[in-house]
Amino acid sequence: MNIKPGYQSTEFYVTLISQAVGILALTGVVIPDQAGELVKAIVTIAGAVISIIPAATYIYNRTWLKSKTIK
């Protein structure tokens, strides 16, 4: 079985896009100025979760795939 490099996989691009959205949310780019403090806090927390979960999933899946290929 031949493994493609990570940058050629769909998971890489899904992770990249979700990271970009998370960063935009954390930096406040996607929050309108009129939003209340509670909304800003919720979006910030959601942005952090959105950026962490796909990255961890990507790392896990690539490691699992490579370990199956080595065996």
C-alpha cells in the first residue's frame, strides 16, 4: 500500500480550513462589533475547540494509517 504525503490528503485540507476558521474566530475577525460579551466568549471557546479537534484527529489518523502500513 502506497501512502500519499499528508499535504495530498483530504484530511489535511479539512484540517487546514477548520484551523483557519478557528483562528479567525479567536482573533475576532468573524465577530461583529455589536456582539455582546457572552457571544464573544462563546465564539472564542468554539473557535478553540474547532481548531483543536480536527488537528488532533488528523494527527491520530495519519499515525494510525502509517502504523498499519508498516506492519
